[in-house]
Amino acid sequence: MTVRQPHPIEVRSYEILRSRVDLSPMPPLWRAVTERVIHASADLEYAVDLVTHEEALRQGWAALRDGAPIVTDVEMVAAGITAREALCQVNDPAAARLSRAAGITRSAAAVRLAYSEVGPGAVWVVGCAPTALYELIQQQVRPALIIGMPVGFVGAAESKEALRASGLPQVSNYSEKGGSAVAAAACNALLYYEGDPR
């Protein structure tokens, strides 16, 4: 296995981040995810806005190490996941057809299509569409982990609250903020993690 060599700018960014907020009391994976989200957003509030459980992160980390598929709600999230290919079917013509036929958003339709392809045990990364989170909950996808961080004033915070209430293994945040960059960053944190979190 090749050890990742971060760029000097990334190294300096982490030095600045750690000089401004002390996340050392956090469990290792929770800290890794939080630091990478802050690094990607320059938003220190994620130190108290991010919500997860270390056991859920361990489950997601282990699944990724074992080659579990990664599925995203939009192409921008897929583009931000740099260590592995991610599946995104939102632009698949079949998603547009299913969306029209079922009266659901294309993001929700893409979840249905992707689940029929990957089945249970995937890592799902949602950074844009609250409807994708609702669909994941409704379809009972049996994920290894859901990273649910859609952004926006309409339904984003509510969808993340529903995700937390579902009992599914998840990473989310309380507020309306989020987005493709931070959702991808949370996934990258698990992909890049080199220690043993147990």
C-alpha cells in the first residue's frame, strides 16, 4: 500500500487549523473527518456542527478498506472523491425517465437506480439533494455508512435530522450548511485514514 504524501499547502492548512481549534479529545475517525471537512471549507463551526458516532465511522472505514462501492447524489460530489471512483447516476437517462414516471426528483431516482446496482453495504455520499437522503431512508438501503451533508434552506436540515432519527450509520451536521465539497471531504477522510481506529 502506498503512503499518501499530502501537498505542502495541505500540510500548512492543517497546521493553521490545529492552531485555531483543538480536536484532539475526539475519537480518531471523528477527528479525521471533522478536520478534513474544516480543511475543505475553512469553517471552524463544523467542529461542533458535525454529528456522527465513532462506531458508524469504523464501519464505513472498514467497508471502504474492503472495497465497498461509493455512491454519490451528484457529479460534483463524485468529482471531489479523489482516492476512488464513485458511482453517480443522476445524469443517467434512466434516472430522468424514472423521475418522470414516479413523480420523484432525479436525485431520488438515481438512488433507486444505484441501489439496484450496488445493493446493501455501500457508502453513500450526499452533498446536494435532501431528496436523495429521504430516498435512502425510505428504500432501506442497508448502507455501510451514509455521509449526509446536503446544503440549502429548503429541506437540508430536515433531511439530515430524518437521517439521524433513522438509526442508519451516518455522518451529518445540524445546520443548513453542507455541500459537495464537505461531503466529499468526509468520504476522503475515511479513504485517506492510515491508522487503526480500533
